[in-house]
Amino acid sequence: MKNNFVNGIQSSGTANKLFSIIEKQIVGQREFILGKYAFDFVYNNKIIEFNGDYWHANPKIYDKTFINKTNGYTAKEIWKHDKDKIKYAKNHGYDVYTVWESDFKNDYEMVIKKCMDFLT
């Protein structure tokens, strides 16, 4: 049985680490709600979304037939939801930058630099 995508944000420890580092230089807002969507971090009209590899079915790791065993969604469904969410934000005047969990774990300094360049 599938669970609905939820508005509430449940940040991972890895996402919290990223945003804690960013917040040492920029005071943004975590858990930003826009319409029916929840976003991870916003500063001015810029949003950073932190996508866990499993929960957002990182296409570098999973193919479209992957099924998230917790919520029952296929990768294809997850990708559509994420695409619709980003499109919604852009239609409301926001720029969006997505960070993948594995990218942060593999080279956190590069990801932090890209996030700071995006925000400033």
C-alpha cells in the first residue's frame, strides 16, 4: 500500500550537516512550505533541495522500475513528484538547486561551495 507524499520535512543527519554549515554564513529558512510542497532550505528566492539517494531514487543508482519498499512508489513516480515540485517553485519565482546525498558524502566541500555560489 502506498503512503501519500507528505508535506512535512524529515531531514536526515546528512542534510542537517549541510544546512548547519551553510547557516554559519547565511541565515535562511529550513522547512519552507510553498503551496502543497515542503522545501528543505530557502534564502531570498533560492531553494536548496537535499535529496536522499534512496528516498528520491537517485537516477545514478536506481532505474525507473525501482520500488521504495517503505512508501511503495516507483522511481519513475518519485522523479515525477520531484519534477512537479521544482516546477511549482520555479513557477512561483524561485530558483532551485538540488543536492544529492551521495554527492555531498563524496565531496562535501565541493557541494558546499556550489550551494554558497548558488545562494549568493
